[in-house]
Amino acid sequence: MPSEREMLALQDHFADNPMVGYWHDFGHVQLKHNLGLLDHTEWLQRIAPHLIGGHVHDVEWPALDHRVPFSGMIDYAPLLEFFPPGCPLVWELSPSRDAAEIRSAHARWQSEFPAF
């Protein structure tokens, strides 16, 4: 996996190519945040010009990922400020998650983040 510096250099190298961009993984970046390897918000601020979409899932401390949004520790509102409206966000959940919990979280997501 490339370092932050390498990822930014790669994105800058392909800046003129509309087919290349950064796909953000909320849960995996949060895991790195929990380990002290990076700051989730600062990373998004730096990579924002290259954002093309993302995988949405939550994290239960310290390292259980692929959880239903709003069931863990990620505060999505400040992170979504870096995404352009309509940017594709795909929920990437564990198959063991409860369907009713997913439906409830999806309704909340639509209410709180209608631009996505």
C-alpha cells in the first residue's frame, strides 16, 4: 500500500487524467486513524481534490470494521464536507449485519445526508 506522500504524488502525476482518482474507504482509514498512523480529517483535506467516491462502513473500537453506519465511532458529517455532492458512496458491510439495522441506518443516512 502506498504511503500518504506516494498516494498524493500519484494523484498529482495523473491530475490531468479524468479516469484516475482517489476512492476513499471510511472504515479502513478510520482503522489507521485509531492506530495513530494518520488523522482521518487531515487526510481527507489533503486528498479531497482527487476524490471520486468511497466505501462507507463504520468501525467499532478499536478494529472491527464493515459495521453499519452510525453503529460505531465514525462521525460522517465533518468527513462528508470534503466530498462533492452526488459523489458515489457505496456501503461496504459485513454479510453478518442485520437487515433491519441496515434499513434503519439507510433511512437515517438519507435524512442526514440527502446530497449523497
